[in-house]
Amino acid sequence: MIFCAVALPALADDPQIISASARASDDTWQVSVTLSHPDTGWDHYADGWRVLDMNGTELGLRILAHPHEHEQPFTRSLGGVHIPEGTQKVQIQARCLVDGWAPELTTMTLP
């Protein structure tokens, strides 16, 4: 008798962006993002988010250096983001250590 084991993809929840805000600071922006993810520890947690222009060009990246199992949802900010003058909207995308970039993008209108 032959047994065959097949690895199935893990059922995982993508990080969800709950809210996002931005404020101008001289010639750069500070972006704050609140996200939720069922972090389970160092092996599986939301490990970053990024700001993209509407064409998908990365404008800023916020690395999350540790899991937030007991702090959900949580908010982190990123300063010094260079957003081209005249830009009215940007997109925010979250990332998970295991599953990579979430397919869902959140569009934010700049104040």
C-alpha cells in the first residue's frame, strides 16, 4: 500500500486595514494605519504595510518588527512619506509574514 501526503494551503486570514489617515508635515506626509490580523506569534503575524500611488508605485513601507497577538486591532505610523504634489488618493496594502501581500488595497483620499 502506498500513501501520498499532499500539502494543502493553510487557511489564513489576510491582514485587514481598519482605517488609515494622513497628515502633511512640511514636504512629506505621516501616514497612520490601523490593521487587524489573527497573529499567532513569531511564526505568523502581520509584518508590514505600504503606501502606494494609484499606479502601484511604492511611496513608503512600514515594517512591523514583532507580532501583536494581544493588541488587536493596532495602529502604527510612518513619517517622511514623499507623496507627489497634486496627488489626491493613495492606496494602502498590508502584508503577513506567511502569506505575503494581501490582495485587497484600501484607497485613502488625502486631506
